[in-house]
Amino acid sequence: MKALVYHGPGKKSWEEKPKSELKETTDAVVKILKTTICGTDLHIMKGDLPEVTDGRILGHEGVGVIEEAGSSVSNFKKGDHVIISCVTSCGKCEYCRKGMYSHCEKGGWILGHMIDGTQAEYVRIPYADNSLYPVPAGSDEESLVMLSDILPTGFECGVLNGQVKPGDIIAIVGAGPVGMAALLTAQFYTPAEIIVIDQDDNRLEVAKTFGATHIINSAKENVQIKVMGLTDGKGVDTAIEAVGVPATFELCEEIIAAGGHIANVGVHGKSVTLHLETLWDRNISITTRLVDTVTTPMLLKTVQSKKIEPEKLITHRFKLDQIIEAYDTFEHAAKEKALKVLIEI
């Protein structure tokens, strides 16, 4: 089969690899129909996740068809259309029983990380019964790709951890796909104002169409002064960090109100300064999280009912054998005006 293979920081290739096969009776092999590229894949390409080894097939998102199911798989059979969860769950360990699937003792985020992932013609899914979701009949599969990772990530790590409430003023730092997912799902809780901060004017304009009440280009304006002007000098109730670099996390520290919540979503590859000299007496909560995907069934219902329309995040479409071009487009998002790139057979 053909696959996108990582060969160290800055090195990737589209090459032939052995076709995915069952290893355990709880596995399924899925033929990929649609996949995408995540910001986390770009962090891998930068060398921010050194545990990813040479030869790894990248990718942890996708929709496909069951090619083969292990003898212990009871919820799926050959030919079923499925959503692939970015997080693998055995369903039985201590962490899974707490709903903390991201820390599953036998799984967690392993696809495209510790085992081969979805940017290929086929992928092996361990613990298929707990790590796949059926595609409802008549669904728009393009929108369902967004349920693999970005929607639950933005919602769980940003909105839920940030404890967004009706009437709150919130800031989302980073208007990439996950930041946009936080923007879409924060509106479940009717915050009074949503401030979106980025350096890309195109993404900021898109954020306005998705429900942002204010946009700030951090390359052109002093964000702290602008936010304080919008909040009577108090700061925001929730700051969602959706980039994963020191400057954006420290910006969240500068704009948070007393009693507020800083919800980190971004993948950080470098140390960040925690400014306790200014935050120690501010009653601030700081949360970190890897997506657990526990909200995926609920989010699937909201997508089915058109309460949210994540397919609007897709700006570019490529065939699977154009994946190198797709990476180039996603890596140069500002120039290409890219949000989410869809890759399909």
C-alpha cells in the first residue's frame, strides 16, 4: 500500500509500505476513504515529538470502510463505514474506566505517533470496538472527518476545560482548525463575547463568519491593550491556547481575568514561562489535556442535526497520492488561505 512516511524532522515521503494486517483479535483493518492533516503532524515534522520514530506512517484522523475485522470485534463487520477516533481505547483499564481514554494503558494517542496511522491506503485500528464509530446512513463523510480529532479536541480541551459559561467573555488564541472547533463548540454555552486572536487576516475573517464577536491580529495590534479595552480592564473569563508556542501561552497569562481559566490545547515542544509573579494571587486555573474523545457521540449528533457544520472548515481538497502537495499547502496556511485540507481516495 502507499503511505505518507516520516523520516525524521523535516523529512517525509510518499512510498510503498506493507499493507496493514490484523495483529490481535480485537483489531480491525480500515480502508481509508478520507483523511486529513493535523497541526500535531506539523509539530512532529518540526521534531517537537521525538518519540515518533523514522519510518512511522503519520495521521490520526479519517473515515473509511472496514476491510477486515478480528474475531473478537463485535460492533463492526467487513463493509461497515466508520469514523476513526484519534484516540485508541481498550475500554477496560483504570484510565478508560474513568473516561480518560487519552491515557489508556494499552492505547491513548498512538495512531501516527507510536503505531502507523491513517495517512495511507489502509490502517490497523487496535481495540476497534472502542476506537471506531459507525457512520450514520446518509451522512456527509467530509464533515465526519472533523469528528476524529479537531471537534472533540477543541470542545474537550478548550471549552469544557475552560469552563465556558453563559455570559462569559472568552478569548481563543489561534484561529487554526482546532481554534475554530473551539469557536464553534463554545457557542453551545452562549458566551457573551468571543475574541479570536491570530496573525492571519484570512483566518480571522473566517472566524467572524463562524461566530467570533471580535478579532485581533496580534501582529498588528497590542493584544493586551485591546482585550483590556474590550473587558473594562478586567480581562477574559476563559483564554483558550490553541497554537502550542511559548508566546501564545504567555499571551493567555496576560489577558486572563481574576478567577479565570486558561485552557491549554496546543502541543508544546518548548518550555513556557509561568508568570506566577503576576498570577499567584489571581485565583487562576490552568488546565492541560489530551483529547479523550468522550464527547464524540454527542458531537456526532450535533453535526447530524446541522447545529454545527464543520465541513465549512475544509478549504482545500487533494487525492491521497497528492498528500505531499497537501502538506505543503497546510504548512503554508497563511499564503494558501488554508484551514483544513481534505485528502481522499
